[in-house]
Amino acid sequence: MKRRGNHYFLIVAVFFAAILFLVGGSLSVAQAQPAKNVSWKLQAAYPPPEKIMDHWGAYGQAAEVARQVKERTQGKFDIKVYPPDALFKAMEAPDAVKRGAVEMILSNGAYHVGILPEANLDYGLPYGVKTSQEAAKLLFESEYLRILRKAYMEKHQVLLLGLTSTSAYNYMTRFPIHKMEDMRGKKIRTSGAYGKVAMAHGATPVNLSPAEQYMALQRGTVDGTIFPAYTGITYKMFEVAKFHSWPPIYPLIGASLVANLNAFNKLPKEYQQILQEEVTKMVKYTYDVSGPALEKIAQEEGKKQFGAEAVFISDAEFLKFREAVKPLWDEWEKKSDYCAQLVKIAKEYVNK
């Protein structure tokens, strides 16, 4: 399959190579250690299966990284991957990795916001950049990711190894969205910061778990949800939500691979490098291949299999959706100095 955007992944490769400087002088001890047997636990916030329509899903991303690390270290660095809630509740996992109760997690920024407001900005700004290519440039051609990693380390005592993508994050609805006025009074299943996005667009947020949304849409308890468009096929959401709106709220959103900083520092240097290299490879794969592929599949197979319509709003209407959430950008900007830096950079890329 054709690879796209290789230039910015050369940049991110160099960026990740600088990891030894970011995590501090304690790595000098690890450099002198010989290869040894190491066992880690990694809890994923997302359940199996590993693949979504022949592409690694979030759980599969963690499992594949673990397999490659084990293979490259001849079995000496073994990362056992656990499904959600096997060790800790999803909302407890960020604190667990911070405390060192588990060495690594595959998580989502939304779960970290209570103790790390910068996590709201993991994937930029809602209705900021419009395409996955623009989002990748924001993350990898600017200081954005470096600042985000610094915030995770200083405030959370964890190492943000990488941000993968599992596709776009969209409005999926029982009605077509052609203009912002179409949202007025509609009930949208969502939670957290996404609830504020829906409110800004005139809708009423309804806090339901992902497991409850299919039935709520089927019964008309809610009029729509904010969810990845590919789930219209994998979870058959297109059976009950026949429309998905483009450009999406976020062109890229996925999973954060996070390690306890102290545990990482104790690894031999070669293990640190292998782990970071495999995460970086997975990040590249999700941005180059699986993210764009799942976006295309949602649009084409959604219509073919379920009669679902991808509704593309006009540029003028997109600007209205963006203007409506700008107060939310301003709110996040005030959360911390790091948030202010991140929002400033994200706004620059919005205007490019």
C-alpha cells in the first residue's frame, strides 16, 4: 500500500531518538546494564479483537508492539497485554501507571484529564485542522508533541511513548447535518469535553456508555453520538445512525501508549530503544495506512453495506462549527502554561 507523509515521520523518528535527553540523567545507569529478562504488564483501555477490517485496532496496536519487542529481544523483554478492567478500571489506569502499579497502559487522553489537563489536547483542537495529514503535521512538524510529552513527564511521572490513530471522530446521527442549525435541540450521546462540543453546537449532551448507545439510537432516546465513523461497520452503528458528518470533529484520535517513567529508566538502553522504535513504527502505520483506510472504508462500505450517508458540510458551515467551539479552546488554554503553549501552536496550524 502506498505510504504517505514520510517526511514528517523522518522528523518524528529524530524526535523520538532524543528521548534519552528528555527522561534525564538516570538513563546513564541503564546504559551500562547488560541485557536481562524483564516482564511488564500493559493494560489496554480498548477491548479485543486485535484487528478492525484487516487493520490493527487500538488493542491490536498494543499487542503487536508487545510481540515485536519480545521477538527483537529474543523473549527477554516480555510485555503481557491485558484487556480493559483486567487489572484496573479504565479511569483508574492513568493513576496506576503513574504509581508504578502497572508498567504501561494503552489509554486515551480523556481518562487522564482529571490529573493532566493537557491530555485534552492530545489530538489538537476540536474543529481545528480538517484532515489527517494536517493533524500529523501539527503533531510531528512542530514543538507540539515535545511539549505534550514534557507535561506528561513533569506532572504525571510517565513517558508518553506515542500517540497512535484509530481514525476520525465524527458526529454519527439519525438525521443529516448540513448546517449547525440542524443540531439545535438534538440529543447527542457523549461525555466529558465532547459534551461541551455538542452543547456549543446547540445540542443536548446525554451521558451514556458506548455499550448503551446502539439501543438508545435504535429507540430514539438519543438522536446521535460522537464516535469513530468506522464503528458504523464494526459495531453496526450504521443500522441505527444512517448519517456521519465530515469534516470530523477530530481528523485523528486514537490511543496513547504510556509507560511509568521509573520503570522505563530501569530498562537496559537497548530495550528502551527497541520499545520506542516499535511504538514509533506503529504510530507511523496508523497515520500512514490504517487511519486513512478506515476513513475511506467508513464512507464507502458504510453506504454499500448499510445505506449510510457521509454528509460533507460546506467550508462556510465548517467555519461556523469551528467558531462555536472556540470558547472551549480558550477555556483549555487557561488550564496551565503547557496548555497555553499547546493551544497557541494548534491555532497556528489551524490558520495555515
